[in-house]
Amino acid sequence: MAYPNESAEYRTARNALLDAEIALRRQTEAVAEMRRALPPGGQVPEDFVFERIGANSRVEKVRLSELFGDHATLMLYSYMFGPDRDQPCSGCTHLLDCNDGAARHIPQRAAFYVVAGSPIARLAAWAHERGWDHLNLLSTAGNEYNDQYYGNTAALTPAMRQLRGYKPDENWDEPMLNVFRKDGDTIRHFWGSELVYTPKDPGQDNRGLDFMDPVWLLLDTTPEGRGADFFPQVDYD
């Protein structure tokens, strides 16, 4: 390829970058193959009960096993919007802004829900205000799903807390995508975005959810990149 008026120096550098992009594409698929080849994960210890807004705008209970619908696979994204927050995490919110569109398509292949600790009425009101037409939000209020599947810091080991500089009594919600697989009456954990909890590389955050975040991926194509001081906000003046 050659764009109008580009220099030979540009084309040489761009071709080298293209080779790296091809290698990254292959590495991405290799990682996906490793993920798909994981042995069976741990069986879910209980059929967690969530709350959702059902027919006639009434609050109803729904079990984890019911969330699969006709699918064998279920994805649950833990949203940092617990009852102690005045407003939700801006990082999670911009991510869900993007994935509201994806939620039109994902259910063709797998079930997908967003879970958070706030009461379901608060979550539903926020989704309406945000204009999310396709995301399905559930409340974890009253269950231990986030405690057990790292939607908060409750399950962190002392070593993990020390690595991240957390005090023993410090706990808060965290973003986490967990994937579950149902085989008959048995539900097992398949995969979780554990990269969220790994040490950061210099000059970066952990980038544990970049695979589902088009904002960061698009900015990576620009000369300015992500920017050292930029982080998405819930609203902009």
C-alpha cells in the first residue's frame, strides 16, 4: 500500500509496524485458543439469586441458572456501582456505554448481564438516564456473587492485598468479567478477567478489560495515544 505523498521513510516504518500488527493478531488468536482449551473450571457453589425489573416494572428474583436462557454460556460483568457510591465508576460507565451497542449482538451467541451491588431500582433508573436500551442490569444486593467472583476485593488473599498496597480491612467493588458454562444441571466457572488484579506495567494501568473497551483501542491508533492524564468521565461539560 501507499498513501498520497507518503515518504519512503514512512512506508518502511509503516511496513515494520504492519508486521508487528500481524504478529499481534496471531498472538491474540493464540491466546483465544488457549482460553477455549481451558479444562473445566470450578463448579459454582450456589445458585445465586439476583434481582431484576421484570414484567409490569416489578422487582423479581432470578437465579443464576435461569440467566443462561437457551444458551450454554453466560457472561456477567461486575459494575462498580455499589450502594456506597454517589455515582458509578466512570471507567465502568464509559465501558458500558460502548457495550450497550454490543449487547444487541452478543445474545445471538451467549447470555450477557451487568451486575452491581446497588438496589435494582437505582440501577434501572441509572440505565434509563444513561440511555442504555440493550444492557440487562441485575442487582447483587443480598447475595455473595461479587464476594466470591472478584467483583469486589473481599476474596483477595493477604499476598494480593500486599502486592497492591491494600490494607487488610479495605474493600470496594472492582470491574470483572466472568464467564460461566452450563452443562445440564451443572454450572462451572469458565474464565475471569484476572488481568484486572495483576501488577501494572510502568506507565500503564493493568488494562485488564481492554479487550472489551473500544475507547482505549481507538485512541491507540492516534498520534497522541491514550494520553497520560485522560480518563473517561461520566459526563463532560
